[in-house]
Amino acid sequence: MSEPLVIVGNGMAATRLVDELTRTAPGRYAITVVGEEPSIAYNRVLLSSLLAREIEDEDLDLKPTAWWDERRVSIVSGRQAIGIDPKRKVVRLRGGKQLAYSKLVLATGSEPLRLPLPGADLPGVQTFRTRTDVSTMLLRASAKVRAVVIGGGLLGLEAAYGLKKAGAEVTIVHLMDRLMERQLDACSAAMLKSAMEALGINVLLNAESVAVQGRRKVGGLRLADGRVVECDLVVMAAGIRPRAGLARLADLKVNRGIVVDDRMQTSAPDIYAIGECAEHQGICYGLVEPAYEQAAVLARHLTGEETGYAGSLLATNLKVSGVGVFSAGDFMGAGGTEPIILTDPEHGTYRKIVVKDGRIAGAVLLGDTTDALWYLDLIRSGAPISAMREGLVFGRAFCSTSDTACGEPQAEAA
């Protein structure tokens, strides 16, 4: 008889876990997925494309309804899990329904930060995280509004790009001295700023938001230096935090996120956590690729395989407002490293390869990210690159064809 497995959270991590489990051990678990949003699992990465009207709403769905039906997965949509009883092995849902489990997986993701600014409760202030958020933004953008996006990280840039494409006048207000400071160095960030401005998006750096102004609705955003950016819409995209409230209520160990071990198990037996809500060895990744890696590890563990999660290499490889961006590893360059840089501002391309002890320690690419996965493989493998060092920054095709390291990364000879 199949064991009851309940997954709380119906996002990208949960979908990958279901995919892994039903492929490797079909029928072993009777899976129920609980989702707070009314729709089936969708790709949050594509929300900006939906906002920009580059795709249709149905294009967001990760899997069609038939896919879930074929795997006999029960979907409980539009219902919030409000409690866990680890002793009775029961999840309580709002409305009174209870779900018994043999194994429980928390894949609750993250929630957007709402800055506690005066005026933050005015109509016209919102976050950018869900399909509903996008629908609201599209309604407002269609009126040719003046929008301010607070936050110059990935989420903020995507919100700004989508709003601009939807017809709004957009200004980004960012507290730090450069855009995407967690993924880019100063030079690549400056080039990205130029690219955003070329799209007609205003960018204000070193700008601290202190209050949303307006009486009955948003009228402007006041900055710490006294400037007021007039606007009709304020989108808070200044970061996310793990959704760990359910775990706290159940007395699971929680720091910033839900603390898990190498098997993705929480402090309670038979309760696991994966994705943005999980904290492994002090790190909450907040990225898709680590969530997928965690889902794969947990699937193997739940099917009886001896396995463990050793952490993920932080890497970003995507298009930000239409501009290719890749960064991985120690791209800033710690002590003992040497940067190799190629920059072409006219064409909007930048490459920085950080080398340490004859190996790639990190990399940043902006514009042309064709060789991103090749560099990532070299970073992960730790393959020696001395023989192709001269052509390294030009990419795989420019390396010496006589050197085997220019193909697949090679292990160093014993």
C-alpha cells in the first residue's frame, strides 16, 4: 500500500520533487500537494515575461493538469496549511480539513519583503511575487502610470522591465551603489545600468526610501536626501525571506529558514524541507537550481538510497531585462586570485574570469553568455586551465584546439 506523503507548497521545488519521486519510485507514495494559491504550480521566473506581455498566462504552468493526473497526485489548491502535529502526523488546513502523512515535505518558498515605510499601506503599494501581483500591475500599467520599483536586485529589475514594456514610466530606487550587487562586480553592474537606461528606465543608486507619500493613494516616494520621486505605483522588490512560519508553529528548528541536515530532514522525524524555505549549513539559497538539487537528493533519500546534499555552487545564468547575465563562484576575487577581464562597452559585453592556483574560482559574464555553462563546468570540476589561459576569456571556441581542457573539463593527472 502506498505511503501518504504530503507536500506543503505547490511551486517549482515541489513540482521537481514529484517528478523525481514518480519517475524513480512510481506508486511508492500517495502524494498530496497543498497549494495556497488557486492555480496549479507555475514558473515564477517567467512572471516578468508575463508582465511584459511576452507570454500568455497559461505559459507559466510548469506541468499541465494531465501530468498531475497521470501520476495520481492529489492537488489541494487555494487552501492554506495552518498547523502541523508532528506526534499525530497530521497537517491542518484552513477550513478544518486535516491530512495524515507518513512523510511531510515543506516547500513553502519565500515571501516578499514589505518595507515598513510610512504610507506603505496606501493603495498603489504592492509586491511582485505572484500571478495576482502581475494582474494588478498590468491593470495599473495600462493607465500609463508612473511607477517606482524599490530594489535593484534581480526581482526589482524584472519588475521594472515588465512595467516598462507594459507602458509605465519607471524609476528604480536602489539602496546600494550598484545594481545586482550579489551577482555583479562594479564594472558589469555599471554596464547593466546603462542597458536599463537605454530601455528608458531611470535608475537611482545610493537612494534610501524613507516614506510613501500620498493622502488616499500613492503620490510619490520620499528619499533620505529629501528628493521625492513622483509616482502612482510603488512596487516593493527589495528582497525575499523564507516562509518558515508553519515550521515555527510546529516547534521545528528555524534560524533564517527551516534548518535541515544533508538528507533535507528538519529537526523532527519524517518532516523535510526543500527550496527557498530551507536552510542548509547556514545558507538559504533563494534560487531555482539549488532547490532542484535538494529535490533530487530528497527523492533519492525517500526511495531508500544513501545520499546527501553537500550544498550548491551559487550561480546565476539568465536574462535580466533582456540582457544576458551570468555569475558564479568567487566572481569578486578574494585574496590570492587574479582577474582576467575582457570588456566591450560599445556592444554591451563584459567578461571577467577569476583565476586562483591555475583554476577558475569564479566568473562574471554580461551580454554574451554563450560560454556560461562551460565556465561553470570548469569552476565545478576544478580542472586546471593553465594550458588555455591565454584564450580563456575569449571562450571555449578560442582556446587552443590542441589542449584537451578546451573540451570537457579534464581531471588533473595523478
